[in-house]
Amino acid sequence: MPLIEHSEIPMPAVVENRREREIVSHKQGAVSLTIKEIELYPGWEGRLHTHPTDIAIMVMAGAVQLVLGDEVSTIRAGTTVLAPPGVPHKLVNQLWIPVRLLVTYPAADLDTNYLE
């Protein structure tokens, strides 16, 4: 069973107001689990999309706007969002600070169906 030292996984440079690193993935030996740490900077807007599996989005620091189905809300640190399979969703950071997220899904490779 591998131990994963987060400090040994470098966080890449910011590209287009976003950066991410994989904490748990096939690179560490996972067969059916991925956990990513993602930072979204002010001005970042994702594209509306769906996945064939559940996605858990945990807000660790900051806040971000979430479009989930027909609802738009601001989610803050200490909140986890569950995006069920097939439900359209996207994140938008129109705030003044970055948001840090942990995103978890039960797959080594995630299929994404972009709607916009």
C-alpha cells in the first residue's frame, strides 16, 4: 500500500487561471480512484459538462460559483458538492481570490461530455 506524500507532488504553474495536481491516480497505482487538488484563479470559467460517474467537489479554501443543473450557487470552504452522473455542471470563479478544491471520482480516467 503506497503512502503518498503531498509535498513531493509539485503543483504546476498557473495556466489560463487554473492549476492542478493529481494526489491519487493511476500514477500512484490506483485502479479506480482519482483525487485532484485544483486551484481556480479569479476570471476562470469552466465549460458546462457531464460525467458518467459521481464527482465530489470539496471546497478547501475560498469560494466558487457552481452551476449544477438549473441551479447557480456560491459554495465556500467546508462544503462538498456531489455532481451526480449525467447532471450538467461547471465552476466559475468571479471572486477576487483563488479557490482550492479537492475533486474525487471513482475512475482512473474520467469521460467528460462537454455541452458548450
